[in-house]
Amino acid sequence: MKLKVCGMKLNTSEVATLDPDYLGFIFWEPSKRLFDGSIPELPESIKKVGVFVDATIEEIVAKVNTYGLRAVQLHGKESPEFCSDLKKLKNDRAKASEETSLEIIKVFSIKDDFDFSVLAPYENVCDFFLFDTKGKLPGGNGFTFCWELLKNYPSSKPYFLSGGIGLDEIEKIREFQRRPESKYCHAIDVNSKFESEPGLKDIKKLKKFKEVLNIE
């Protein structure tokens, strides 16, 4: 199981020393974690993910090119056609040069229940799904949804598990890992529960989380 640390802003280099698999940078203006600086040089093993909410393809591609993003996380109402067009545009450009192709992560928010049939049109146009907690904001709400709902997951598409995950959820994660629905869980996505303020990550907490769960 891999680790994604999202909402990067103030201490990216420090977090990178923990060697997470993904670092997420939010490009949604209302966010307290809006990223508008420069990303320090990172190890090749760490994938930079841009987080967007109903941005245009042109806006996304501009950020991808500026920051060397290797994945985009779509938190809005992006259609399957939008995902397909974005992936095709960027990957066609990659073939014409030495750029890296772009991974698409489509986010779906869950509260008390979820209609998994909405995933079907996205199966062939996204690389990953991400399940987050439905709240007032498109992410970073600080609480978990009922993971047992994922026992009805109908796909083999790998997914990210997100939403209010912190040190207090370690036993819950261990229990989840023993259940069949965790089979396609590609990564754990953490954010607000590992902050001393928005965008400033608590390195000690992140290190403990990674070590206790044996995330390599």
C-alpha cells in the first residue's frame, strides 16, 4: 500500500525526506492550501499530483507543464469525456516529445451511501479512483466515511482511500487491510490530520504513520 501526502505548501522538502509515493499540490483558489510557489527538486520516486476542482483543460495542462506534474486529481464534476480529452491531449504531446504521460485520478465523495454505478463511464478514461468523505469542501474535511461501503466496490480499478485519515485510524486501516474490499486499495491519502496549520505538515506524525503501517 502506497502513501500520498496531499495539501503540500509550506514544508515540501521536509516531507519529501520521508519518501512518500505521491505529493499533492492543490490548485483550487478557495483552498487554504492553495499552492502558488515553486516546487523544490524532488526524488524521481515521488510523483507530483495536481489537485483541481472544475478547472479547464487548458488550466490543468498549464499547471502540469509548469510544475512537471505526473498525475492530476479531479475533485469536481468532471465528465468522463473531460477526463478522456485531458488524458488524450497530454499523452499525445508526451508521445511527440520526451514528456511523461499523465495519470488521471477521479475523485468520488461518499457519506452514508454511494451508487457505485456512477463509476462505470470512467473505467476506461481514468487510471485511478479516489474515495473521499463528502463534506462542505471538496476534500480536507477532516473526517472519514464508512469504509464498509467499499465491500460493494464493483471494479478492479485501483483506488486511493482518503478522508480524515490520521494516527487514530491506524487500527481501522489494519482491519480494513484484512478485508476483501481492500484488495484494490492502491494508496492511503492523508492531509489535514497531519498538520499543525493548513499546508504545514507534522513530520513526526507522518513518520510514525508510515513506520507503524510499514509503508515502504
